[in-house]
Amino acid sequence: MKAAVFYETGSPDVLRYEDVPDPQCRPRGLVFDVKAISIEGGDLLHRAGGDMPGTPHIVGYQAAGVVREVGERVTRFKPGDQVVATMAHGSHASVCYVTEQTAYAVPDGMDIVEASVIPIAFGTADDCLFEFGHLQAGETVLVQAAAGGVGLAAVQLAKAAGATVLGTASSQEKLDRLKEFGLDHGINYKDQDLAEETMRLTERAGANLVVDSVGGRTLEQSIAALAYRGRISWVGRAGREEQPPEIWPIMQKNGSITGVFLGAEFARNRDRTRPMIEKLIERVHSGELKVVIDRTFPLSEAAEAHRYIESRSAFGRVVLTP
């Protein structure tokens, strides 16, 4: 099979397009031919400096495709079924192996490229808002990096739940587009003071809940924009800042910060997360929620795709196709 691999971590230039052995099917898993690969924020972080179980290493933890083979203990799927799946690594390839527990059926008639971007982005947003963020109708939510995959999902889910939705992006063009997905008020973090603008828009009350996938100095701004007794769902380090953020000001607001890692919930609470992801897939399939694919690159151009995402030009997800 073909795969985008690397032998050392670093810039997108470390990625190589090579032939590697096909994965072997095991009793509790399935092998599928990949049709679309959703590049996640964590993929970039892992490529830049994450763990490498071996070499050549195949990065990536979400893809969709058509089942080629199933193990003898698999009951949910059969060859020919369309699935979207998550994995610890290995998505940047033309063939993937996953356990049955980490694969989800793609409904008949659903675009498999759209399906490929759902579980992690929408599942993370859902957990940030509801399981850990305890969002209630009528509250105000501030979504950092609202034009990203998790951000776009969070905007839609929060609006559908009856919240007032504020979001940040790097351009007015992105903020204008976000209004189509439920954004009530946009904040251009390059030109506006995030905390001051949030306070102005909320009549000095602040945001009841902040979804922050950036971390670093942005997390400090999230705290400044927070309401008294507000909550922050901190879900990532997209800003890649090495210096830890200063979080002591949250004490003055009796606020809380909860770290959110969907992967841990997948491992520990599958009985909760599986129906959640299945429901989110169905909500996208029905048209209630929408996914946005910014650009599609061939797998052979994985390095260029990673470079494009790091330019912060994308609106929504960037996908690879073998």
C-alpha cells in the first residue's frame, strides 16, 4: 500500500510518500481501503514532535473507506460496508486496520468524504459543550478558532442547543462565513481585543463557557473573557506555544478549566461515546449539521496539505485522498 510516512519528526518536509506493507487483519478488527483522510490538528503536532512507535511512522488518527476484510470475531461490519474510523496512528495511508470498536457505519447515500471528518471534530465539540462544559440554553459560548474543524462543529452544536454564540477567527471573511453556521457575533483576534470585545458584546457579563483549542496566551485571553463562575473546556494546544499559560486569574472569577481529551473517553467510556458519535453522524446525514471541506489533496501531497493547514488559511477541514 501507499502511505505518507516519516523517519523523524519535524516540519512537513519530513513526510515521504512510500510503499509500505499492508496491515494484517486480526480477530477483533477490520481492514478497509481508505477513500478519505481527515487531517486533524493532533496529526500536525505528532508530526512536528510526537512519539514514534517505529519507523517508518504513519501519522494520523481518522479516515473513512470501504471494508476489505473483517476478523472472525467482528459482528458489526462485513466486506463492502462503508466506515469512518479513529485510530492511534496510521490514517495517512491507502489501507488501514482498526478494531471494530473504533469504527462507525457510514449511512447509505452519505458522502464518504464528509463522513471522514465527523467523529473527532464533532465528538470533541460535543464533549466540550455538554459532557464537560455543562452548557445550558440561554448561556453565552465563546468558541476560539471558530473556523477550524472543532470550532465549526461547536458553533453549530451550541446554536442548536439555544446558546448565544461568539467566535474568533483571523479575518472578517471567515467571520462572515461563520454566520451561516449559527455564529451570532464574530471577533477578529488580529484586530480586536478579545476580552474587551467579549465583555462589550455581553454587557460586561462575559462568556459562560469558552471552548479553547489553542491554549497558551489564547487561554489567558479566554480567562479574561470569562464570566463569573464561568467554565472553560480546554481541548488543545494548536498555538504550539512552549511557555505554560498563566491561569491564576481564573481564581478571581471562581471559574473552572476542564481539560477535554476525546481519546481518553473513547478508551474509558465507549458505552457513552459510541452512541454520541453515531448520533452526530446521523445529524450530519440528515442535514441538521454540516461539515465544511476547505480543500482536498492527494495523499502523495500530504506534506503540502500539512503546510497549508499550518498557514492558517483553511476554513473547515483539509482532506487527503489516496
